[in-house]
Amino acid sequence: EQHILKTLPLKNKKILITAGPTYEAIDPVRFIGNHSSGKMGIELAKTAANLGAQVICVLGPSAITVTHKHITVLPVTSAAEMFETVKTHYPSCDVVISAAAVADYRPKQVSDQKLKKKDGDLSIALERTTDILRWLGDHKDKQYLVGFALETENELANAQGKLKRKNLDLIVLNSLNDAGAGFKNETNKITLIDHKQNIQTFELKSKTEVAKDIFEKIMSLLNL
Ligand code: CTP
Ligand code: CA
């Protein structure tokens, strides 16, 4: 019994992780997206599952396939779809990690026919999507909430602002300034900031190793 609890510290925990990009439709054949591969979120899902958690991965369009006995993948396309799926599962979750690169804007009108080109320039009106993580922070019950922050300037201050604004327990600052870190890479360089403003900086390492560092921190904050 003691041994099982030690080796599977996240046993009986339900963890939801969002991962990947979102695609916001312009017309039936075009969308606005981003370069997120989904890799960081998927590595977090695998790490959580290996630590004994029951994992739900809400995954935007990604080339990576996940097969793990304790990971349920719920594929979504748009920010709106991701929001609906996350809301459904939120009440039953113990931990939520928002690793997805959610679009901040979507086309105001989605054309049901393919847009035809015309002479001159084209403008597409965009409207804000829901900030999913902020909504989760505003509706927090018992959940432990972890966000990411992707910054290119004023990194620490911006990340601390997001931690507060979104009512998070922990934020993972992801620096795009470091060569080899971020979106399309296999490696990442992170800084962890918790709600007590403890700041911990890590070396550049594989996303698998980064996922372990993040869970080590989560488990210590949860006294697991
Ligand atoms: N996020 C979200 N829903 C959105 C936008 C972002 O859940 N519509 C989440 C991301 O998954 C991430 C965190 O919010 O965990 C921060 O995302 P980021 O893009 O760094 O910050 P924003 O709050 O969107 O602000 P900005 O892009 O202007 O820096
Ligand atoms: Ca954003």
C-alpha cells in the first residue's frame, strides 16, 4: 500500500490538460492557426499518466498521436470547441494544465463558401475568443490551476500578471527568446512562478524532462 502510493503519487487524481493549437475557420478551406505542435502538453499528459493520474487531454489539431491506457484524448478544432469540452470536464478535475496555444481572435464571419479572390487587398474582421484559462480561474472550486505564458518581452512581469489575473496556482513561463526553446522545438526553457511568487529557472532541456520538472513542482505544492 505504502509502496504503491509512493510510486504512483497521482493515483486517484483526475488531470485535464489542454494542448496544441486551435484553428479558427475563415471559410471551408482556410483557417487562422499557429505553430504549436502539441508536444509540450502531450508530454505533460504522459508524465501525469505515468505518475498514476487519470488524464484527459483536450487536443487541438496535432500530428502527434497519443496512445496511453490512462490518457483519454478529446480532439477539438477551434477555441470555442476547446472551451465547451473543457467546461464539461472541469467540475470533476483535481488539476488543470492549460498548455494549448489558444487563438486570441477568430474571424467574425465564417463564409460558408470558399472566398474568391478580387482585385486589391482583403481585410478580415476578427473578434476575441473566450479566454478559457481566465474563465477557469474565475470558476475555480477545488481545482489546482496551471497556466503557460508565452512572452517575448517583459517576461517575468507579464507572466506574474497572468498568474494573478487568471487566478492561477502556478505559471510556466516559456521564453521564445532562447534559441531552441518553444513552439516547434523538441526542447524548452522554462521558469516556474507559483502563487507565492517563488521563481525557479530551469536549463534548456527536452520537453519530456521539462514535463517532469513541472510535475515535481505541482506535487510538492500539493504535498504529494
Ligand atoms: N489561454 C486560454 N484561452 C485563450 C488564450 C489563452 O486558455 N483564449 C491560456 C493559454 O493556454 C495559456 C495562458 O492562457 O495557458 C496564457 O496564454 P498567452 O497567449 O501567453 O497569454 P494571453 O492571456 O492570451 O495574453 P497575450 O497573448 O496577449 O500575451
Ligand atoms: Ca494569447
